[in-house]
Amino acid sequence: MSADTLLLAALFIPVLGALAIAACDRWPDLRETVTLLTAAALLLCVLSLLGPVLAGAQPQLTLVQMLPGIALSLRIEPLGMLFALVASSLWVVNSIYSIGYMRANREAHQTRFYVCFALALACTMGIAFSANLLTLYLFYEALTLITYPLVTHHGDDEARRGGRLYLGYLLTTSIVFLLPAIVLTWAAAGTLEFTAGGILGSGLSNAGIGGLLALYMFGIGKAALMPFHRWLPAAMVAPTPVSALLHAVAVVKAGVFSVVKVIVYVFGVERISGLASVDWLPFVAGFTIIAASIVALRSDNLKRRLAYSTVSQLSYVVLSVSLLAPLSVLGAALHIAAHAVSKITLFFAAGAIYTASHKTEVSQLDGIGRRMPWTMGAFAVGALSLIGIPPAVGFVSKWYIFQGAAATGHSLVMLVLGASALLNAAYFLPIVYVAFFRPPAGADHGEAPLPMVFALCLTATLTVGLFFYPQIPLALARQLAGF
């Protein structure tokens, strides 16, 4: 297939899969088979595009020419390739996990769940391969809307409250901040195309650049910078496979991906490096890292602890790219992949614990590792990765972020990274300790259903494997950073 055909296929395979899933509503086995085949087909499509991108190609395709100079168009650059590879790979694993989870918990509306999941991945591919700000914005908004039914899946009052917060925060930030930022960019640059080195040129004053950056950073609400982060813990009312989608595969990754893409391809790292008007961003990101870690440390509910851990870890990406150095940009891109495989492992483990034992609080986990050794072993791997301990991929990305901070002389950032690592250890390691070294409490039980255990062991293996074999994400990150 040509690159143009593969680009279209990456966008439409999940859409066609969603239609086929809906048609199989009355045959659950067939519906889930179609889900797995669709996820596998998307992964094969993305893998087919990987070789040309690693070789330096950037395939491009115009979908619709809306106005002169404004089009819906797709282009694959290294960061988008990395995001698409992460999302498509983890969709396969999440689909396996979802089959076990949804059946074991006898969840209602399973067809709607799988349909919305597929459409969310279609939007994710559109975001990953967006060639300009308009395309990015439209798929970004579509992702918010299509994941709303997933957040409110249970249909009770708590789910509806969580859904209102989810929609309220994400739509408000994008309409009030992000959309005006895109309009101002068009007025200043005369283009919305993502371009290496940035597009702003000398069209804005230094103060104007600082203000525009603020609109983008707070307008991209999916990046969960404080104070626009509350949607993320509110969305924990969703089933665990949805939490994994929100926190590891699509939604939050769309946020930090957009942050990196805007700074690299709209502002330009060299263009804004050294400007006093952009110096505030590392402080906001650093504050989010520490404050969210403290909230996580005080949270007894396991999914809430993981949610605030996500808020903190996302700001590693924002902090890293805000240092405006090649090494830190490389670290930001790598952390998108590292956090994805690590955090999806943790959410998979939380869902397995709930399915097997109906336990949701950290204080209830005494001895659970003796009854669920595979699950808690995988949890330990994900936790060590997010702390930044080898041999897990989180160490690799955090090492590059630390190197970027050292190279630019940001001693305060280095202190934030050190303090955050200690806080991460403080809220993760006690869970591992009580799981394995305290006597079991409560009724006897074993592991969760096999598809769930297989999926979480696979993502834990990826978390370790990418430490030893990081060549593909590292090569894409190096292209992005200009090495």
C-alpha cells in the first residue's frame, strides 16, 4: 500500500470496526472478535508506516480543502508516529483486558463500550497525524465528545457528575483558551501548518508570545495542568478499561502530545528559548508535579491515587519540553511512551484487584500479593517505572529529562525531579510492601480472569522490555529533537 492509503486506513479502520462491532450486538463472541481484529489491523497499519518515518519520510494527505490556506490534512512526523504507535499497540492489549473485565463484572451496554472505544482510537489517530492546528483541534474535540459515554458508562448519579466535570473542564478550556490561541496564531503567522522551527517568526512581541503560550498550555486541558485538572480524577467513575484509555492510551496522551507539538512546531524551541515571557511554564509544571503527588500520597482510594499520579506524571512532559533544550524535548517524547506502558499496567492491576476481590482502597490490600502474585508483581513493575528505578523504561525517560535540566542549568527543576521521585516512592512502595509482606485480610480469592492477567503481564513485560530495547521510541524522539 502507498503511504497515502495507509494514512487513510489508520483513520478509517477504527471507524469501520465500530460499525462492524455495532452490527454484532447480538453475538458477543463475534463482537469481541471483531474488536480484536480491528485493533490488530490498526496496529499493522501503523507499523507499516513506521519504516518510512524512521527513514526520514513524512507522508502527507489532504482530506478536505475548507478555505484557501486552511485544510483538514494529515502528515506523519516523528512525534505523531510515536503517539500512534503507543496508542495502537496498547489498544490491542486493552481490548484483551476489556473482554475479561466486562464479562467478569457483567457490565451493561458492552456493545456501546466497544463502539466508543474504537471511535476514540480513530480520533486519536487523527490527533497523532494532524498536519495543522485546525485538524488537531477538530479531532481533539471529537475525542472529548466520544469518550463522554465511556466516562458515564454506569449511568448512575456519580457517573453523571463525573461526566459533567469531564465535559465542563475539557470543553471550557478548549473553547475559551485553545480556540482563541489558534485564531491568534493564524492572525500572527498566516498559517496553521505544523512546521519545524515554528511558524510565529517575528509576528508577535515577546510579551505576546508569553500570553499566547499561556492560552495554549491552559487551553489544552487534557494535559491536566493545575488548576484545570479536576476532570481527570472525576473521570475515575468509569470502568477500569476506560480509566486505562483515559490515563494511558488516548486522552491524557493527546494532551501532552499537543503540548509538545505546539511548542516544537508552532512556537519553535530556538525561537522562544531565553525569552523571559515563557519562563513561568516550568514553575507551573513543577508545582503540578509536587502538588498532585502530595494529593496522591494522601488518597486511600487506589484509582484516585493513580489518577493524581497521572496528573503529576503528565507534567513531567510539560516541564521537560518547557526547558527548551534538545535533550529535554527528547525526554518529553520518551516519557509519553514510558508513562503509557507503566500507567496502563497499574490501572490494569487496579481493575484486576477489584474484579477478584472487590477491594478499592489501599488500606484493604494487606497480603493481596500472596493471593494475586501475577497482578501485584506487574503492579510493582509499573510502580518502579514511574518512580524511575531501573530496569524499567521510566528510568530512561526521566534520565533524559534530568540530563536536559542539568544541561540548561535548571537546578530548581532538578530539585523538583528529586522530590517527585521520593513522593512517588512514598505513595507506591507501601502498596507493594503491604501486598506481599503483611498477612492476607478478608475472604480468600485468586487471580482475576485470564485475559486480564495476561494483558497486565504483557504491559509489565513491555515496561521492562523498553528499558533494554528503547531503539524505536528513542529514534523517533531523536528525530523530533533534531539529533
